[in-house]
Amino acid sequence: MMNRRLRVLMVAVMAAFATSGAGRQDNQVQLHDGAMSPALAGSHGLTVMTYNIKGLPWPIAFDRGAAVERIGDRLARMRRAGQHPRLVLLQEAFSADAMTLAQRAGYRHVAMGPDADLRTPVTPNAADTAFLRTARWDRGEQMGKSMGSGLMILSDYPIRRTDRLAFPDFACAGFDCLANKGVLIAHIDIPGMGPTSIVNAHLNARTASGVPVIRSQQAYRRQIELMAGSIRRHVQPHEALVLGGDMNLGRDRQRGRAFFGTFAQAGLAFVTPGLGGAQQVLARRVGATGSWHDLTHAVRHGKDWLFARNAGGAPMTVLRAQVPFGTEADGAPLSDHFGYMVHYAAQPGPKPIAFASSNPMPKLAGR
């Protein structure tokens, strides 16, 4: 745990970044021209990866540039082999190195989440107002936004438009408030699937936020409510939808009930513990490419999730999963999260496994 002196130092460092302009970017970038390749245009199904790359700038984190470069180079090698994810959802892509990652990996289209300046007007209720009255400067809650959201979506497909939600001050807690966390939605057309909305999000940490758990839980619940509402406003019911990112669920049952309960109430029933892409693969014990250990670790970590439905509203069929960024043979992992990808079929297949419990970490067969 971070001691008090280190916390104060961190706040001072982030305050310096607040005036530096870090995290202010254009909303959408076309990295280079070029038509979609014939192989891609004729493909069916979808591969999606979610990865929190820990792309924090110096001096908050050290030596991240080299790790981010390795991530980009590996994605480029996967592309040359025809094994790369068509869509990548990145979190904590704060530094300029993250844009370099997109270029190195060869993605034509990039959408970025809220920058440090974006504010989404939301009328606070009585509980929100009371929450704001107890904000603590020494935990970063009254200092403004030092960085953007750190959200990026890398795509092989043209992005038609984007929608962004920045969580307001009453929907963040502790040091997480220094970044303008929120939600990024990219609307694209996928061959064989039609209009598809891709949602990338990064939600509030629990104890790492530096405030009492009860406070971080209150902010977390508001974030989920705002995210579900944003999806309902910006995504048509008849469109395919992929939702992923760092949901910071962990093994917290209270968070699990709030997260899955809110999405169920919003009519997004495909967002359930048993319908996570990686969770389905482990439950069936088939379809993992590479290390079962790494995929199991990613699931048990409980932070990083992928859910998907087709245009008919049914959960997309999961074919297999892969962990390109997990255990490294030559040293430590490239991030404090594992990056995994899920391969979805374009057409419905066998009925997926569903768990009745709202526990975000269902027990796995044979474990």
C-alpha cells in the first residue's frame, strides 16, 4: 500500500501534470491511408482484445516506453502472421508512447476517449451533492483533471463516429479523480456483421484509490449507472455491441451485484458473469490458444472483461481465446494486467453457458 508521504508526493506530481496539457488529444485519428485489405473485407466474425497497458507517464511510472514499444512490435508481428486482433481496447494509454503503439502495430483507425478537458454535463442528485461536499484535496479529488481517460480503441475497420462520456466529479473517488476516466464508444461497420458499437471503459479502483472503500463504492455505482445510460442513448437496440475494458470488479461481490444488476436493469442482459468471453472459454475447457494458466489468471484477476451481442440481441458465440500479453519467458509481464483476445463468430452457434449467480468470479469446472 502507498504510504502517506508517497501519496502526498504523487498528488504534487499530478498537480504539475495538471498544467502541462498532458492527455489533450484529438478525438479520432486516421493514422494512414489505405483501403481495407481483401482478406479483411472478406472475413467473418470478430477478434477483440482488451488490455490495460499501464501507460502512465514518468515520473508516475518508470521505463514504460520500452514496454509499450514491445507491445506495439508484438501486435505488428501478429499482424504479419494474420493473427492480430481486429479491434484493440486499451486502458491507461496516457502517454505519447500509446500513439506510437498504434502506429507500430499498423492499425489504420484510432479513437480516443475523453481528454483532460472534456466535461459531460450531468445534473447531480442529493446523494451526489453530499458526496461532493466531502471531497478530499489530499486524495486528488479537488485538483482537476491532470490527464485524460487513457482510453483508446484501435481498429482495422473505419470508425464512422464516436461518443464519449467523462465521469463527473461526483462519480470518481480518490486518486482516480486525477484522470478523466469515462467511456468511449466507437461506431463501425464490420463485414458480415453490419453496424457494431464498441464500448471501452475504465472504472474507479477500490482500495488503490486511496479513500475508504465505502466512498470508492459510491463512485463506482454512479459510474456504472452513467455508463449503462450512455450505452442506451448512443447504441441502437438492433445493433451488434461489444463491451470491454478494465471494470475493476475484482472479487468484490458488492461491485459484482452493482455492475451486473445495473446492466440487467438497462436491458443489456448479455452483460452477465457467465457470458464474459474468457469466462466462457474456461467454463467449456476448450478453445484456449496458448497458456491456460495465463487465461485463468486474467479471469481470476477479475478486472478485464469482454462481452458481446449480435444484432439480434443474442450473445455472440465465443470460438476461442488467446493471451498474447501474459507471462513473459524473458522477464516480467509487460503490464500489471494481462492482455487477452476473444474470437467471436459472426453467426449464432451453440447456446453459451450462463451462470445464475451475480458473483463476478464464478467457480470454474475442475478448479
